[in-house]
Amino acid sequence: MKLKVIVSFVSMVFLITVISLVYYRVNYKTLDEAISESHVPMDEVFHTTDYKGHTIIFYGKGDMLSVGLIEKTHLGYRWDYGVSSKQFNEKEQILTRTFCNL
């Protein structure tokens, strides 16, 4: 009986440790580090704005405008996702629903 309790306890500690390490590895200390480690191709960050614990980032590569979302966690910053692109030189300047959903 004691052996089962000890094995269960050690298993739980191991599981919590692994989950914590994995969660920590995807968090970065600074916003700039989260952007650079995202491996998202970009030339320039045009604008960032904070909204409800997240940072909305407008960035571009070439003539494409894209939007990304970075979450601020207790351990730092985590790149949530980057969505949609819009060319600067399109005739109709209509934003897609993906931009509007942010």
C-alpha cells in the first residue's frame, strides 16, 4: 500500500515538473524575444497595442501587412498566433474578417 502511494506521488511530481518545463519553454521574458523566437518572417513591426492581457502586433514583410497576437503570462510573453495578410498595393482596401476578429 505504501509503495503504491509513493509511486503515485512520484509520478504526479514528475508529471507536474514536465508540464511546467514545457510551459515555461514557450514563454519569453520580453516582448521582443517572443517576436524574434516566433520564427515568423517579418521585416518590420509597425504598431503594437495592449488589450486585455494580450499584445496585438501589426507587422509586415515586403508589401504584406499581417497581424499577430502575443499573450502576457505570469512567466513572460507567449506568441499565440499570427493571422491573415493584406497587400498594401491592392486596389480595394478592405480588411478581412481575420483582422476584424482580433
